[in-house]
Amino acid sequence: MGGSDLGAGGFHPPLAAVRSVVAAALAEDLLPMGDITASLVPAGVEVRAAFIARQSGVLAGTLSVEETFAQLAGSPLGPSAPGAGADAPSVRLEWSCRDGARLEPGCVIGTVSGPLSLILTAERTALNLLSHLSGVASATRRLVDAVEAAAPGCRVRDTRKTTPGLRALEKAAVRAGGGFNHRANLSEAILVKDNHLGGLSITEAVASARAQWPGRHVEVECDRFDQLDEALAAGADMVMLDNMDPGQAAQAVERVRSRSHSTPVEVSGRITVETVAAYARAGVDFISVGAITHSAPVLDIGLDLAG
Amino acid sequence: MGGSDLGAGGFHPPLAAVRSVVAAALAEDLLPMGDITASLVPAGVEVRAAFIARQSGVLAGTLSVEETFAQLAGSPLGPSAPGAGADAPSVRLEWSCRDGARLEPGCVIGTVSGPLSLILTAERTALNLLSHLSGVASATRRLVDAVEAAAPGCRVRDTRKTTPGLRALEKAAVRAGGGFNHRANLSEAILVKDNHLGGLSITEAVASARAQWPGRHVEVECDRFDQLDEALAAGADMVMLDNMDPGQAAQAVERVRSRSHSTPVEVSGRITVETVAAYARAGVDFISVGAITHSAPVLDIGLDLAG
Amino acid sequence: MGGSDLGAGGFHPPLAAVRSVVAAALAEDLLPMGDITASLVPAGVEVRAAFIARQSGVLAGTLSVEETFAQLAGSPLGPSAPGAGADAPSVRLEWSCRDGARLEPGCVIGTVSGPLSLILTAERTALNLLSHLSGVASATRRLVDAVEAAAPGCRVRDTRKTTPGLRALEKAAVRAGGGFNHRANLSEAILVKDNHLGGLSITEAVASARAQWPGRHVEVECDRFDQLDEALAAGADMVMLDNMDPGQAAQAVERVRSRSHSTPVEVSGRITVETVAAYARAGVDFISVGAITHSAPVLDIGLDLAG
Amino acid sequence: MGGSDLGAGGFHPPLAAVRSVVAAALAEDLLPMGDITASLVPAGVEVRAAFIARQSGVLAGTLSVEETFAQLAGSPLGPSAPGAGADAPSVRLEWSCRDGARLEPGCVIGTVSGPLSLILTAERTALNLLSHLSGVASATRRLVDAVEAAAPGCRVRDTRKTTPGLRALEKAAVRAGGGFNHRANLSEAILVKDNHLGGLSITEAVASARAQWPGRHVEVECDRFDQLDEALAAGADMVMLDNMDPGQAAQAVERVRSRSHSTPVEVSGRITVETVAAYARAGVDFISVGAITHSAPVLDIGLDLAG
Amino acid sequence: MGGSDLGAGGFHPPLAAVRSVVAAALAEDLLPMGDITASLVPAGVEVRAAFIARQSGVLAGTLSVEETFAQLAGSPLGPSAPGAGADAPSVRLEWSCRDGARLEPGCVIGTVSGPLSLILTAERTALNLLSHLSGVASATRRLVDAVEAAAPGCRVRDTRKTTPGLRALEKAAVRAGGGFNHRANLSEAILVKDNHLGGLSITEAVASARAQWPGRHVEVECDRFDQLDEALAAGADMVMLDNMDPGQAAQAVERVRSRSHSTPVEVSGRITVETVAAYARAGVDFISVGAITHSAPVLDIGLDLAG
Amino acid sequence: MGGSDLGAGGFHPPLAAVRSVVAAALAEDLLPMGDITASLVPAGVEVRAAFIARQSGVLAGTLSVEETFAQLAGSPLGPSAPGAGADAPSVRLEWSCRDGARLEPGCVIGTVSGPLSLILTAERTALNLLSHLSGVASATRRLVDAVEAAAPGCRVRDTRKTTPGLRALEKAAVRAGGGFNHRANLSEAILVKDNHLGGLSITEAVASARAQWPGRHVEVECDRFDQLDEALAAGADMVMLDNMDPGQAAQAVERVRSRSHSTPVEVSGRITVETVAAYARAGVDFISVGAITHSAPVLDIGLDLAG
């Protein structure tokens, strides 16, 4: 199992996060009686099955699949039991491709061999994770491809609009899809948004951030050009254009560049695969899109028994 | 707080499930330093904010929002602390509508009043849950509306293709959207699918199910008409038509009705809001759709500070 | 290790359930200082010990014993440590029989070999689980044997009167004893009991169940014959006779058969191994008995050091 | 709620233990859909119900019942919700007697008033805990009554043969029944048993215990009189007579008294309510009985809706 | 209770972190039998006790004390129980000062009033947390005071050398002591250290960081001046001088300033309260010290019963 | 891995405790994105690194280091993946010495070999645990060495003043340092302290302890000589001298010896390595010191890449 906590070019989430998600998923699918349909299958039947892409997209979540089988297969004490040769699960997973790979319909992602009943029990949990995370990676890649064609230096980022409980896994899937991760959580960096202004001004917020949290990245979300001016004057590390159209974004970029050459500009707010190229061409550095995590449809992947 | 574990007509998930999902969501958003941006807001600022629908759809997840604020507001010992009048959070949530309600853009879902910093900290977790679950409810309702117009007795059901960790919440959201819940998990009922046939025949599976799990519901997924015949002869409680088009489904229903008048027929497999009415008119009793849980985009809901 | 989540003919509980029960049991027995008596035993002593039945009964819980030793023996990284040949635990478990087997006094259930100190530390947790679960299996089997002699088609079922935290393990033990599982929990199926009638009638309950939870099994508990009539008229899937004597039960069965040939009849309420045959002969389909889980004495099993 | 962690004369288990047991019990009974039968009950129905003893015995577990209702009733934020007057659960528990009280059939233990659906959902979890723990207390009390009549100074103790996961609750129930707690776990005190002698002698064990664990209580289990002599010579703090009949026990007590006047003597091994008085009269100080925790039948307690 | 997740000027850790630390601490101190000494205290005794500083220092950890009492006092359902007036714990906490306050010997930090037995049970857990976290705050403040006197703009920071499981609480205590938080964990920011150079050069590391993790802060630890040059040329956001003496640090600062005016310089490595002023005067921007979290002695705080 | 739960002469904590501490430590260091700096290291780089003592002291915590690597290296299913030869982590740990060993600066404690990125990710968690626990062992050993030189029969003990969440690990480290463990928690033994006397007298406390908790160890803390007399007259098993100077302690010991030859005497209260020998020479049996757990500075240990 890809033990490194960031193997495959940083596309895997930490194993600890995968472990707890898989444990929760198996618990909600199996407790208390286990897989009563699989219990009908004769004990000795061994099969080989393949994970097959049924759509084009980008793969993510293979570590979660490994963990699903590992948790079902159980502890390593087993083979010493009598008849272990027959009883002990000898599940084998072989990947033809790993997270980040582009998939075409019919593409074999990997194969698993072992007891049929165990594979049937694992199937839905493994596919739920694999197809959801590949869906996130694929939605990301669609945006990234559009952006790269339009403005190579511009980058697509995720947001904190992730599915509750799955943030670590979805952020890894975004990376697998060619995207980049914005701040992981509220603890990591400062992002002053419109609702914060109910309590203090942009100038006050940036000054207070510098005083209390030196060394932290400070970004300010701006709806209007005067807010941009205020954020730049206050010394924000980055500005985020909120809900501007591409034309406004281009103007905003120009205004920022004229005042602070090196301050990166991010744009956010209901950007789609249709509109993303226009934003990229507006000259922004980052485009952050909540939909790649909160509204990505699954990538259709199946598990087919071999011959 | 809606204490009953199935209040509001059965639209709420068990509180235990909500508690653990919210705790996980807050932990991934706040640890270890908390909300460092909200820490910049002066302590005494109290506000009132409203959850506003920005799209048409169906509401779900209000219990999760309550739990989010409750977990952040902390233990009830507080008011005895000195200055409790000023310090102690007095968060108030008032709902204008609850799970199952139809929303139009601009509709006020509810309001929250309390310390600005606490509301800012809760905002994203609350909205992530509310917009995801309302997205599930809304996707369900779109199908249900189409089905009810076409064939009133036909029902839309969910599947086990839920987001890992969120099954209880998503299944409640399906109910809020007018859908019904298929089996909760592998432990509850028997559903013989194509991959099981790698180990035993339909006839064997049903016989074995009756012997080992008497009293459990036995459903058999069928790709072909001869499988339907075998399932009915074996005495399945329900048959599921897999990946048939509406015409095939109508034929299959007729075939089932001619053999076993009372056996319900379910259809499944890539059914969309465009095709669902045709399936309903084919005479099936249940239409189960994975996409309402695994691929529902969020319903856009915002939190606006009151004037 | 019996990796399948329902190996051995469905007699094993899900591994996830076993894992958490064993972890809790070891924590309550070992924290914080560990087994201070076993710490007195010289490190190098290796032994072989046998699990021996001291009473007649039926075996259950072998997977829990495996998990106990596995959790104590620790992670597989160990053998690379220096002196691993001596230090690393090499616990071996060999089963002579598995869950569901009938035991006689003196019967060797299995043997474990490895470090004496580790085996001493595991002993009580392993035996507590094995003797409790075998006690459940044995109590079940006593009823099943009586029923099978009296009325072969009649089946013994468990209830939700299980030990808190052990439901999955006890329900598996019931299966090992030849019994069958009633609904796993409140989420799975509808059972209208006397206290529900404080809120609505049987007719209303069944109608509401059909409307809200189509496809779910609906059973109605009846104290009186008029309730039976109402339940059948309402279309219940099964009726449960509550606290009737065998004579009343026979009358009730006759009444049900005369109205609805195929509706199964269950009986429940303080049924014992002395009275169960009479109920079986009354013609009921299912006899559910809380005592097999809530009041089963342990089966006496010991761990004897070899030679 | 009995906030002290050892209120009522030490009969309550720590709240932390109760919390996790109740949470596990509710999770296994309610996930994922909640109580689907209670969902059929109209929302506004409020009732009053009484916990009624149906057998003679001793009460234990009231704190667990309180916690069950508290966990279902949810967070205290609720009453601020609109319509809180109608929606918010206002569960009230009133105890007529608490842990340790003797019960007669028909005795009202306490009453609960609140929403019918919530009370129905809580019923089985509350009763499972209350009847199991009262069963433990009652089994203990039967032995204690017999011992107190025969030899007032002699005390009944529990063992580590408790139900996995319930040790803290069962040990409190033993105290409620008039019994006393032996060591809580392997970490707390030293008890040299027969299987330890596979690794070292009694003399070595006691010497090693004194050297490594000074200040810890050292008890030695003895099957034979020469072992008693060895244990006393080694300076054990207490001796345990294992599987001796009352006559042998009396001889053993005499032998111990002649060598070490103040060393307490305990006896253990398949002692029943029929034989316990004879052991008490043999002069032992403690009688420890595994059956009071591992084989106590439940005490029959019901929940009756008030007229 | 300080409900905001970053009240008191950001000195409190997230409530979720406090909850789990307190739950673990109480479990390890109370399971399974509870506080058996406190059980000896008569039930009705109510007292008032004061937390008193016995040393000079800075306060931290008051939220943990509140949570300790809250978890012991239990659920809010209680007061409805009969005799609640007497039974229900009415613990009141009143703080005279909160996290960040400077304490002198004899200073009253706060008072608690309620049942003596509950207060005794809470005492050690509350004091362990309060004295450890105040110890961290005090050690931090000693360095901060020395630095502020020497070079006002220089800031003291913590490291990842925190006590396992307590990072969130210790980082909050550092802030209470006037220090600032370095990165929270390995996930948040990039810090290239000497051991990383076993795999790639500084230049490669910075380039790769920019490519894979744009927008993340990149700091490079340097032992030698040529590494400083390489780090600056590569465009690091900050450099960390590792294990240099104050003279070397001053030279290093000069070298950095001559090449990149605005790049902040941090110094780390066995800096003590004796040497910290010299480092501050060397012109560095940040001084990070592991000892404030990993080796801070507790601040002596006692709990004295009033009159 | 040292599978026995008390191997190495009882110096290891239970594996269950180590598991949960390591899991918490890794979660707080790695979630949600993993080690983003280590992600920059090329995947194929394998290294060998050594744990090196940089100070004199005593080693403790090797089991925690093993568990850290084991949790990062993941499940054993991996090697079956394609390219497993390259991908699968093959971490090897070899210890040159284990818990309890005396270390000198430069001493190699052990070596680890495997993927550089995995070792970098594990480094801080492993060192935090190893250096903290070795710090506890070393602080203990300094006192023990002083005591053994002064009065060989006198023993150093810990207290309940441990770091929240780490009690099991710190108590094992105390044993590794040559110290002994006082009671583990409030549940295990009775210790009547000054604050208890707000509720009852010493005489009442001891009598009540004997009645309610027979067989439990009863120790009484005494500030004054008349309290000593009262405690001895009441029959306490041990007395603890609180905050006496060595001269007073010697007088107290004499007073106790004159009244009860065999009652052990313990002394506690701000004893340091400078004063401990004087206390030992005063004739006490036990010296308990909170500082060895609550204020022990870490032992400086580094991880150096080989060659």
C-alpha cells in the first residue's frame, strides 16, 4: 500500500484521514449483521474483478480503495488458523494507473482478486469513494484544461466548500485533477470576507492580522474597486475578486497591477467551465471554484467480474 | 432543537448521526488554532443574519445547522462565569421553514442572532451541510415532481450510492425531497445483483436467502427477461430492472404482472430527470436513482448579515 | 483470520464491530499500567494453551478471540527490530472448531501458542467474549432443539433486547445457535407495539407506514383477537402475538389463517425452554425470545496451559 | 442529573462511562434512519409513562436512563427556535427510587413525561440498560442476603468476568446490590493465578511483585494447602482459595489463621446462591462470584404509559 | 463559557480540542470506579474554593477548567428529577482573570462553588491542565519580556515541538504568553530543513514548492551562509538560521538584508531566556523556541477551600 | 514490535494507549494535506537515519516510535500492488537500546531505514514522544540515583500530576527511569487529602473507606503530627507527609515507627534533586514527586541521516 503520506506526487491524502473515512463508510454499510447477501455466496469462490472507467475523466481515490479492502480483510494473525490456506483472505490489488491518470471509457484502472464474498462486500464502499473522488478530480481537470489553454500561468484552486468529513480526500483529488489547494481551514490563513466587515474595516482587519498573526497569509475579498484600493494600501498579500464578471475582473487586475505589481489576484464566484477561460484571460493568478468539490458529479466507474 | 429522532414527518436524521458529522466538520475546519480571521473581530459585536435561498429547491439539513451552532456555543455551565451577560454566547436560531419546504430565490429560511465572530466561524460548516443536503432534497424533488405528474403511484427511491459518512443525513434529505429510502445498508435486506451470480444462481440465492434470513426482503436485479422469470419463480419479493430503456421496462412490467400480480417492480440505472417520466409511465412501482445522492449539485444558499 | 465479513455460513459478526468491542474490552482491562501480574513472568517463556469447553453447548465468538490476540500482538513492523526472533510475538491460533459447533465438556475448541505473558494478558478478555457469546448461542440452541423436535418449520428469533454495545456480536451468536435475526434496530423495519397505540390506531399506523416507508416490513403486535383482525385488515406483513399462552396462540394462529393464509405469525413474551415446544406446536412461524440475549448465562470455557 | 461521579453512596458509575455506553447503544438502535415506527406517531402527542418493576429485585442503572433521554433530547440551543414551545422536547424524569433500592413487583421506579415519539424511541435502550444492571444488582443482593444471614462480616465481591464494554456500569451495579468491587482491571493489583505458575513460582512471583510494584496489593490464588503455605511465607496480602468446597475452605481458613492471623482469605469458583452461606460460615473474608456479572438474568422492568 | 472559538483576543483554543483533551483526561483519572475517595464525602456538603497562583507567571487554560467541570456536572436534563434542588449539581465558576493575565503569588484566579465531592473529583484534572498551560504561557512570557526590552519589533514563536495531543491547547497558551504561532503542522506551510537536503537541493525544493503549492509560505532552514544565499536566490519567503550564535546571527541578518531587504529572518536552536536578548539585538524578526512547549515547567497553582 | 503489553521488564505502556496517542499526534501534525514539504522529495529516495542522544539521560518511548512508523507505513495489503517493490514502504527499525537504558551524548539509540519522505514525515512525532518520555525517565533517574546513594531501600514514586492524555506513557517512563508508580487514578486507591477534610475527619474517612471499599489501599496525607496520630489510630495503610522539611520528616518517621512499626511513610511536596537525599535519609519509604512528570524538560535526541 502506498505508505508514504504524500506519495504519487502529492496526490494521496494522509493515511489517517483515509482510515477514518473508510471505517465510517464500512460501518454505515455493514453494521450490525454484515453483508447478508454476500453471506449466500459459497465460501470457496475466488474471483478476479476489474475496476473499469465508463466515462472519460481523471482518477483519484485509489488509496481509499486499498484501505477498504485492507479493513475488510482484517488482521495479519489469521493465516495461522487451521485451514488458513482456504479461509484466509488473500486479496490482491493491482493498479494499472494511479491518482492523476486520465481515463477513457473502458480503461482498466486496476484489478482485485480474492474471495468473491469479500469483493462483493467491498464493492459499493470502494466505488462510492473512487467515483466521488474521481468526480472531483475530473471536474477540476475540466477547468484546468480550459485555463491552461487560455492562460498557462493561471491556476485553479479549491475552496472550503467541501463535503463535511471528506476535506482531506477531496483536496487530494483536486490536486490529482491538476488543481491547487487554497487554505485548508479557518486555522491556517486569513481571508477577510464581506461578512467580516460587519465588525471591522479592511484596514483594521489587515492591521490586526499583522499584529496578532505575523507570518500568516492575509487575503482580502473585494466586491468593489475601492475595497481593492483599501486592501492594497493596507498591505494584503492577495486580493480576491468576488462575483465580478470577466470584464470587471480584467479592470480589477489592471488596477491592482498599477498599484502593487506583485500582489496576486484571485477571482471567485460561480465560475463554470464555460466562463473560466475568460477569467483566465483577464489576467488573474488564481481562480477558485467551490463547485469542483461541492457539486462535482461522480465519475462513472464499475467493477466487472473477469471472465 | 427538534429533539425527536424523527420529527418533522420523518425528515430529520438521528441526532447521533448529525452530532458526529458536525463534530468532524468543525474539527476539520477549526483545528488547531480556531478561526484566526474571526479572532480579529471585536468581541462585543452582535449581529443578526439570515439564511437566504438563492435558487429554487427544497430545504434539508436544518438540524445540522442547529447542531453546528450548538457545538460552537459550548457547555451550559457558562452563564455563571463573571460577565456572563456580555461573554456568554446567546445564539438564537429561528426557522421560517423546515426540511421539506419548497424554496424560491430570496426566500428567508431562518435567522440566527448572536456574536458576529461565532456566526462567522459557523458559517461555512453550516452552509456546507445545508446546501449539500438541500441539493440532495432538490434533486430528489425534481424527479418526484416529474414522476408524480406522469404516474402518481410510482415512487422515487435512493440507493446505497451515498457520500461516505453522510448516509443517514442524505437519506433523510431524500425523504425531505419527497423520495423514499431503499435499504439502508448491506445488513438490512437482500439484493442479488449481477456480480453475485459469479457465485450462485438466482434460484439458489433466493432459496438460500429464505433459509438463512427468513423474514428479510429479497429483491433480485435482472438484466434479462429470463432472469425475471427465474426470480419470480424463485419467489423474490421484488425485482429490479437494471439498465433497461423505458420500452424494455414496460415489457418487463407486463411480463412480471402476468406471472405475479403483486410483485413490485423497480427500475434502476442512469435514469435522469429527462427520462424518469417515461419509466414511470412504463408502470414500475419504484425508480431508484443513485444520482440524487452521489451527483446532486448543492442548492445555493447564503448567509446575509442583516442591515 | 476469517476475513470475510460473513464467513462460516454467516455466523461471524462484521469485523468492524468485533474490532471496536475488543478494543474497548482491552482498554478497560489494561489501562493505564498494563497487566502488572504478567509483567512478573520472565520474558522468554513460550507456552501452548487450549481453550476447553467445560459444559455442553454451542460455540460462538472465535473471531473475537482472534481479534483479541491480534490487537495485543501489535503491528507488523516489529520483526525488523533487533532480537526480533526472540522478542516479536509469534502468537498462533488454531481452531479445532468454529462458531456453530456443538461442544461437549472437555472438548478442545482451539489452541494458542506464544509468549506466556501475552497469553495471560489476553486470557480474560478472550474468555469473557467467548463464554458470553457461546452462552448466547447455547441458550438459542436449547430453544431451537426443542422447537425443531416439535414443529420443524418454526423458527426461533432474537429481539432488540441485546446487551448495549454487543448487538452485532450477539446477533451473530444467535445465528451460530441455529436461531434467526429479527430486525436489527429501529431503523430497519416497522413493529407497532402497544405503547405506539397511545398515539394512533393499528389501522392508522399501517396506513402511515405504507405511505411513508413503502417496501419496509410492517409487523403489528397484538394482545387481543380484535387487534389481530384489525392488523390483518390493515394489511400488516406479519402479526406478533404478545404474552399469549400456547392455547391462545393456537386460536390466534387459526384466526389469522382463516383471514390471511400467508401472513406469518410470531409469538413473543416470556417464552422458556419449557414452554417453547407448546408454542411451536400452536402453529406459529416464529418464536422470538429476548432471554437468549439478555439472560443467557455464560458457557463455561477455560484456557488450560498444555503440559 | 446526579452530577457527582460517585453520588448516591457510590452506586453510580462515572458519567463518562455512561455517556459512551449510551451513545453506542443508541447508535446501534437508531442508525441510519432513526426510529421509523415512532415516525408514524403524530408530532404533538405528549404522554406520561412509568418504569414499573415486574419482579422483586434491586434497582441499578438510573443514571443510564437519564443519559439515554438526555442524548435523545439534544442540545440546549433549541428552545430559541420558533415554535419552541411546541417543538422543543421537554422530557421530565422523576425517580421514586434510585440505585440500591429494593423493588417489589408493581413498584413504580420513576416516571417520564414528554413527547410520545421520543419516549418510544428511548424505551428499549433505557430498559435494556436498566433491566441488565438491575439484574446484576439483584443477583448480587441474593448472595449478599444469604451471606449476611450466615456470617455478617463476610463480603461478596465481583470479578473481572464482566460484559465487555460494561465493566464500569456493572461494577457500580454490584455495589448497588450490596456487593464490593475486586480489582477493576489487570493494571491495578496483582493476582497470581494458576496459569502464571507456568512461568514462575509463587515465591518468585510475590518477591518480584514487591520489587517491581511496591505498595500494590498482592493476592495469590491457591488450589492446594502447600500453595497456601508458600503464599503466606512469601508474604502475600491475601490468598484466594480456588474451587474448594466449603469443608476444604474451612480447613484452609484455619490453616491461614494459624500462620498469619490478619491475612484475609477469599474464596472463588462456581459459588451459587445455594452454596454461598456454607462458604461464608467457613470463615472466609471475601467470596468472589463471576456469575453476578456474567450470568445474571435481567430484572424484568417495563415502561407503562399512564392511563 | 467563552463560547466563541477564539474569544479573549484569540487566547482560547477551539472548544472541540478542549472537549476531547478534557474527556481523555477525565477518563484516565476516573474509569472505571470513579473517585472512590470522594465517594466517602457526605453528599450534601457544598463548598467554595479558589484557584490561587503560588508563583508569578501568566495564566492560560481557563477554558479547559470550565470544560472539566461541565463534563463532570453532566447533562442539563437533571433539574427535572425529584429532589433536583438537592441533587442537581449547581457548580458555579467565577474568573477573576482570564488567559493572558499576569499572576503574582497569592493571586486569586477564580472561584468555584458547588458540591465538595464534585470539586474534589475535578481538582487534579483542572489543575493539571491549568498549571501546564500556564507553565507554557509563563515560559513564553519570560522570553517575550526579554525580547521586548531588547528589540521591540522582534517576536517569539513556538514550534511543532509540542506535547502529543495538546498542540491546539499549547499553541493557544503561547499566544496567552505574548508569543506567536509558527505553522500549526506539516500540512500548512513549507519548511525545508537539513534532513530534506538528503533528497533535493534548496533551489530544487523552493522551485518545486512554488510549482506544487503556490500561495503557501516557504521557509528554508540554513546552517551556513551559502545556504542563505541559495535560499534567497531561490526566492524563499523566510529564512531560518539554525543553531547559530548571536554573532553569527547578526552577520546572517546583515547578509540577508543586503540581498533581500524584506525577507524576514528567523532564528532557532537552543535559545534560552539568558541568550534570547542577544539574538533579538542581532536584528532577527522571529525567534522560535521549542522549549516553551516541550520543556516548560508547570506554573504552581493550587485549589484552596474557602474558610 | 514488542508485542507483550508489559515487555522489557514492565517498561512499556499498553499498546492500546500508545496507539491512540500516536494516532492523535499524527492527526494533529498531518491533517488535512499531509506533509507538504516531504511531498517535494523525489519518491524513490531511500535513506538510513539514526536516533542519537545529545544529552545524558535514560531512554523511554521506543514503542511509541515503532507505532509512529507503523501507522504511517500503513496496511500490509500493499505489497501486492504493481510496482510494490518500488512503492511499498519497507521501513526497518533497529534498536541499539531499549527503554531503561542509560544514554550518553552521541549514543546511537537505534536506526531506521526506508523512504526519505516517510522518515521526514515521522521525524517530529517520533522525536516529540521519544524526547518527552526520555525526559520523564531521565528526571526520574536523577532522583533515583540520589536516593539510592543516600538510602537504598527508599523509593521514588510518581503522582497523578501527569500530562493530560499521556498518563499511561508517562507512568511507564517513570518505571524506565527506576521509579515506581503511585496509584494510577482516582478509581484505584484511597488517598485522603487536606481538601477532603472539608467534608469529614480522618477517622471518619478511614472508617468509611474500610466499610465501602474493603481491600483497597488507604493512604492519608498529613500536614501535622496530630493528623499522623489520628491516621495511624484509624488504621491507615500508609501515611503521606505533606510539605514537611527533611527534619520534620525525620521526626514524623520516628513518630510513626513508635506507633506502628510496619506502616510505610511517604513524603511529598516540592522535593527536588537537591533535597531528595535529605528526605531519603530521614527514613521515609517513598518519596513522590510531581515534577518528574509535570515539569521534566525533554531529553535532547536527534535524528541524523546516515552518510
